[in-house]
Amino acid sequence: MAGICWPPSEERPGGALVTLTQPANADCAPDHERMPVILKPELADAYLHDVDRAGVLLDTYQRSSIKVQPVSGPAF
């Protein structure tokens, strides 16, 4: 699973295609180390610089393979 994001603390312009790994999701409380975490749109504004493009990417995955959950942590 991948997404277009930079953490807000990075303050980088644009986005980047990144693989969501367990260490990268440490603050998102994944269900287990292989569970991809997709931010809810209303929580993702600070992370996603191109929400429309991210939506296109996510639409290529079967909905049954995507788990959407709230996130928590110092970034929020």
C-alpha cells in the first residue's frame, strides 16, 4: 500500500509516493505490523498535498483490502 504524503514537520513542497511500513505508521496505531493505515480524508489534509491524486491511487485497490481507521499521535 502506498500514499502521497509528507509529514507536516518535513515542510516539503509537493508529495511523494511512499510505502507505508509499520515503522512509518508507528503513530497511527496499525492493527498489526502488516496492516496498511489509510488516513480518513478529514484527518489527512495536513499530510496530503494532492488529495485528488491520492484518491485516484486508492481507487485502484479493492475496497475489501483497505482499512480506514482514525489516527492519533503527536502529529494530531
